[in-house]
Amino acid sequence: MSTKKSGLGRGLAALLDTTPIDHEQNINSAKDATSAANSVMDNIIHTGMVALISLNQIEANPFQPRTEFDETALRELSESISIQGIIQPITVRKMGHDRYQIISGERRFKASRLAGLSTIPAYVRTANDQSMLEMALVENIQRENLNALEIAISYQRLLEECKLTQEQLGDRVGKDRSTVTNYLRLLKLPPQIQFAIRDGRITMGHARAILGVDDIAMQLRLFNDILQNDLSVRKTEELVRTVAPKKNTAKSDKKTAVNADIRNLTDRIAYRYETKAEIKHKDNGTGQIIFNYFSTDDLNRLIELLDFD
């Protein structure tokens, strides 16, 4: 009786070959071999198994949210792949006969090509363009080291191109709505500041502090101060507090109190005269009291209650 060898230690590439060849069936012709390969690939596509695919059969994703790849980091990943191989398969969709398009994992794909690999392990999925865009954006946001601006752009694309609400977007990426909003606000900053976020010259913390002022000229002045004086996020926040226009809380509180008094008085008048009433109060202290009546008899009733002579 033959002893089945363990798959441990054979590596990912060896483990992918899970279909033993039965030589007794005498599958000798190229036609039969091709048919068997296609059958295996069909099974892979429908079951989500990992396949080894030639790099030459794979094309880049036109919806890739990452537009720049750090060359040093790419070389380091390439060296790691040369020694240890691919740890995490990429995800592709089948475009046609022997053609695939990357859904996620373009960095691993580029590093593998740089390492001189001819094949790469991949999950094969089927998707239309919109669902592919959503998968690419979400998976890259979750798995790749995107900078804050790239994440913000990806979030915006998910909202606009995939027709998601902010709540749905938060569910997709595992973030609460406030976090999503904070990223999206970065896109309201002047281009100079956005480029600085992308290039790592300022952090998202700096950017959020700058958003504490609405005036673009002041935002740019704060941005230049950060660069020239190498300000920390905390120092930037302190600086913003000194330049941001202060809200007149006392005036706001007074107006809120007056509005509450007006509503209370309106309710008392309506109850006292048994009709709909309205008070139009102006900031200078003047205003109008308006009574509604619904017939001549109702008007006479109000006149009597108001004690007109």
C-alpha cells in the first residue's frame, strides 16, 4: 500500500497542483490535456481556488486607485519574493481566453515581474466593470499602504462611480462615517496642500488642523508655516486656534434663549385665544403678533376677548 506524502513544506506553487494524473487512463494527446486544463480552470473560477497564471497573461487594472509606487519599497518586495515567493495571491478577473485583469495586488504583480517570475498565484473572479471598480478600490484601501490623499480619492470614487452613500461606504471599508468624512474633507483643500499630503510632506493630522479655517489664503499661510518651521500637529492646532475666527457664543446663546421664549409665548397666546397665532420677532426688538380667524363670528369672538371698545 502506498503512503500519501504530506504537502507540508512543499511551498505554495506545489500545493496548487491538487489534481494527480492517472497514467492508467492514458491521457496522451495534447487535445485531451488542453481539455483537462480548461476543466480545472473552470473549476477554479467558480470555486475561488488559487491558480498559477503567467504574468504575460495579466494586464493592469485601469481602475487602480494607486497611481505611484515607491521604487525602493518595490525593490525590497521584489527581493523578498525572490527568496520566499508570493505569500498573498493577487486577485484577477478573467477577460477572455488566457487573458486576465488585476482587481487587486498590482504592487505584488510589479514586484514579481521585477523578481523575474514567470507565473503568479491568483484568485480568479468574475466581475463587471462597476463591481470590479468597487472591489479594486475597497481591497486596495484595506490591504495596500495608500497615502491619505489616495484613500480620499478612492472614497470619492466609490461615492460617485459606484453610487454608494457614506454609510454604505463606511460598511464596505470598515470605517465609521466620521472617519470617511474626515478623509473626504481633504479634497476640499487647495491643490498645493493636497500634493504635500500625497508626497508625505505633511500628515493627515496637519491637514485636519488646516481645515479648521475656511479661508483659502489663511490655509495656505498655515501650510507654509508648517513647512518653514517644521511644526508638529499639536503646534499647528494651537496656531489654528489663534487665527480661526472665534464664534460669538454669548450672542448665539442669547438668540437661542430669545427663540425659546418666543415659542413659549406663541403657545400661550394660541391657548388663551383658542386660535392659531404667530409672533414675528426681529433682532432689533420689533415684530408682529398675528392672529388667525376662520369666520366673521370667530373674528367677533377675538375682538371681545381682546376687549376692544
